[in-house]
Amino acid sequence: MVPATLRKLVFVLLAIASVGVAGYAIVAYSLRPLGSTVHPQMRATYNAHAPWILTHIFASAITLLLGPWQFVTSVRTRWPRFHRISGRLYLGLGVLAGGIAALYMSFYAFGGMISTSGFALLAVVWLATGAMALHTARAGDFAAHRRWMIRNFALAMAAVTLRLGLAGGFASGMRFETFYPWLAWLSWIPNVVIAEWIIMSTRRRGADANSPKR
């Protein structure tokens, strides 16, 4: 079992990374020319499909900004209305809009079929877990809702792990064209594995049984 102090530290680090990447994306895509920080071929694609990539960027930023607070027990219990409203924004503006735009853009992903298949599957699973999170909340099954939200936010965190992968790829000296397509898979599959481990760990602690009813 993971000590509570370590769990809190990991949460804080994840929250900082989440908000940091969201903030960077908002600034970069608001104040700089579209695609100015990416590969020239990707820049051309971004400009050809500007409404879709901007929808994906800003909607996904919403999930990264709101996501961490959905798991803070004190927020859920003290401000349940805020939790419900922010959750709807997270799923409606963030996951739904961001996931649809991501699925569309996956067909133009740099790196060919490896990239397209990886990013497309990520988008589909992200949308599906979001739908399940909404369904279980409406059904009043908040233990299941929490599990689906863990899965969904782990997929949203692909935005963070993708950038870690980019840093690692460049540091290794590999060509961008070589390592980028594989990040379409490596940016989210480890996140799913970790999410399932967290869910199993939570069940062992019996947290599901003690989950507050809203």
C-alpha cells in the first residue's frame, strides 16, 4: 500500500504538471503564430485545419486545469455544487469537444499510420471513458464514477507524458521522425496501466465503500 504522504506528493506533482502544460498551451496558441513551435510539416497541417486543432488545444487545456480538483475530497464535500459544475465543464467542454477534435486531427497526424492509429484510439477511449463517467454519475454510482474519472484523466494526462516523451526523444539524439510516431502510443498506454493500478489500490484500501454520496 502506498503511504498517504507519498500519494499526496504524487498528486501535487501531477497537478503542477497538468496546470503547467495547460498554461503553456494557452499562452503558446494564443500569443504565437499557429504551429510556430512544431515540425514544419505539422505546422502546415495545423494551419490547414486551424479550427480543429485550436478546439482540441483549448478544450484539452480545460480538462488539465479542472481535472485535478475533481479528485480532491475536501472540494467534493465542502463545495459539491462547484464539483458538479466543474465536472460538467470538464466532460462537456473539455472531453467531448477536445476528444472529437482530437479524433478528427488524428487522421492528419505526423508520422503516418502509426501516429494516426495511436492518436485515434486515444481519442476514442478518452471519449468512451468520459461517457461512462457521466453515465455512472447520473446513475448515482459514485464509486464507479470515480473509477471512470481516474481512467479519463489519466488519458487527458497524455498531453503531459507526450511532452515528457518529446524531451526524452530529443535528449536521446534520435530523429524526430523516428520517435514521434511511437509517442502516439507511449504517451497514453503507460497512463492507463498506472490508472488501473491506482483503482486496484483504492479498492484494496476500501475507499470505494467509503466514497461520499452526493
